[in-house]
Amino acid sequence: MASIIKKLNKQTGITYVYESESYWDKDKKQPRSKRKLIGKIDEETGEIVPTGTRGKPGKRETSCTPENIPDARELEALCIKKAGHGAYLIRHFIKNSMRQRKRSGQRASGKAER
């Protein structure tokens, strides 16, 4: 059974609203609870304003057309930007996958596809 909990953050003065789910911890033999953030209470209206992923609109639909698909260099740049320290692994993966594509193209037609 889920319940709604209001929690005041004393540092910011914002009241957050959580959905709390209680369960029995078999190892510790005592009740526990899990909380999910629903939103915060608007001071002016008193309504719950969604925050986090629940308040954001749904995922954007992207069509998969040749114009939308980034080439290997663009993909590498995006991955390096996002990954930071894991960039070496991503570059290595991309280079190997490109090599495999070139090899499979040569085997199929006898010449490298351009």
C-alpha cells in the first residue's frame, strides 16, 4: 500500500511530496520503505508541481532516416563528450566496427565500397 508523504527541506523552505511504499525486510526482520519523488508543493497555489522525470514530457519520437543518423566521426564526438574518461573504449569500439564493415564490404563485392 502506497502513501503520500510531505517533507519540508529546512535549508530551501521547499516542501517535497513523495510516494512511500512499505515492505518487510526479511534479512533485518523489520519494516522498511521506499520513496519515489512526485514533486514539490507550489507555495502560491498549494498544488503539487511535478519534478524530475515524472514531470517531463514523454520521449521525443525520432524517425530513423539517413539524414538523422550521425556518421562515425559525429558519433565519436558525441560519445566522447558524454563519456569523458571512457572515450578511449568508445573510439576503439568505433574503429573496430568500421574495420569490420570495410572488410565485409570487400568480401561481398571484391572491392571496397565507398
